[in-house]
Amino acid sequence: MLDYVVQLTRDATGISASDHENLRSVGFDDKAILQITLIASWFNYINRVADALGVGRD
């Protein structure tokens, strides 16, 4: 799962059906894959917004 999230963060266009199959092979179903994708994407989005606005910088 963490490898999938890293790939999603670095270059989501590189994710393929085989990545989803790898997740299924270790026990994640389609709902879990969707949740992993949504949560990681949301954190990526929020972090980029915060970085762009300088949130947390002194």
C-alpha cells in the first residue's frame, strides 16, 4: 500500500491496473483501494495548498 501511495504522490499517471492487482493480492478490495487513493490524494492536495500559501512557515 505504501508503494502505491508513493507512486500516486510522485506520478499518478504511472499507476496501472497491475498496481491495483498488487493491492488486491495482499487483501485490499476495490473499496479499500478507492479509500487509499482518496485519502492520499486529499493529503497531497492539502499539502500543496499549504505550501503554496506558506502555511506553517515563519
